Amino acid sequence: MSVREKAKHILVELKGHTPFTVLGALLGIFFLLAFKNVSGTGSHTLFSIFHPGHVVLSAMVTASMFGLHAAKKRFLLVLIVGYFGSVGIATLSDVVIPHIGTHLLRLDVPTHAQLHRHETTSTNKEKTATVDEHGERAYSQEIEHHERKIHLGFIEEWYIVNPAALLGVFIAYFLPRTKFPHAAHVLISTWASSSYLLMNMRSEITVAISIGIFATLFIAVWVPCCISDIVFPLLFVKSDLKLTGPCPIHARHSHPHLHKQVENRE
């Protein structure tokens, strides 16, 4: 399969995955609205559940595709491809893109009212001036703190995320034809990205903010998930394997047309 044919197939697949991603992004908005009052610990717990879940699913797909099409199915190679293809892409989807989105939308910048809420009851003018000055410094420090903050799960929660990737690789190695709903992967990925936004969100959710969040979630799920499910595995597809169209059944995450053609060749 030529580079041009691969590129054409990838574009067709990206278009085919769009409806799932739109639905997932909308569900992500409802997710944020439903958990907008959750504590910082609660949002972190949600991320610690959905991000490793996303890593498991990504590892299963990437390692399975590599195992099915690699010339030699060696466990070490499957492990390397499955690990970096899942942890790397899941981090891009669940952390990096949402992190950029929070700064572009200024979701992580608290309002003055939030920082000074407990200070407005002071009646002493001199004390109020001192408190306001202190509040300004605190506000600046808060902004500076959030501009530097990024939560990398595979480092900060290595004991959860890395075993999740290994679990996905082991499942794919022994059961490479495992099938599961594609929609489930999109949903888990969306919730992981939404949880990250929730962890850093300090502003109110307005209509304009909701539109920006929708765009962020769409990109966070659409591009990385398609890289994980299509682009990355296609790097290891045999050059003489012909791909003639998109997945006929997008409800399934394993690509039936690939399996069928491989079986016919064997």
C-alpha cells in the first residue's frame, strides 16, 4: 500500500469516526455540568479511573493491530509498540490537549471574586487595603501556578497507568482479535479528557465556554483516538495489503476488513 493510499484511507477513516466524536464531545459537556461542583479530590479520582481505562483500551487496539500484521510476533516488540502507542497517545488525548485548552479558554484562572470572597466582610479600610494587596499577590501567584501545572498520569500515577498499559498489551498478545464497542473507547476517552478539564477548571461554565470546551474535547478525542486506532497501526501494515475503504461497521473497534483480508491471504 502506497503512502498516498494510506493517506487517503486515513482521511476516510477520520471522516467516518466524526459522528462518534461529536456525540462524545456533547456527552463530555454534560459530564462537566453534572460534576461541576465536585471537589478537587473528586475530580482527581474521576481522572484516575477514566485515564487508565483509556490506556487499557488503547493498548489493546494498538498491540492487537501490530500483532496481527507484524512479520514476526515477538512479545517484546508487541510490548514496546503497545505501551508507547497507548500511554503516549492517551496522554496526548487526556492531558496535553485538554491542558492547552484550559489555558486558551482561561478555564484555570480563578476570578477575583473567588479569591476575595472571604475578604469582603472586612470593615476596616486600612485592613481592607492590606488584604486587597495580599489578594492581588495571591491572584497573581494562583495564575502563575496554574500556568505551570500539568498532570502526567504515567509519571505522577505510574503505579496505575503503566500497569494499565501492560494489562492491555497482555490481553492483545493472547487475544489479538478481541472486539469491543468503538463507542465505549470514545466515551471513556471523552470522560478522561473531561475529568482533566474538571481538575483544573476555576471559571464558570458559560455558553461561550461550553463551545470552547466542545471544540477542545472534539480535538482531544478525534485526533489521538484516530491516531491510536488507524495511523499508528497502519505504520505496521504489510505494504502489499490493500485497504479499499473505511470500516464497514464503526460500532466495532477492530477493523473487520483488515482481519478478513489477512485471513484470505493466509
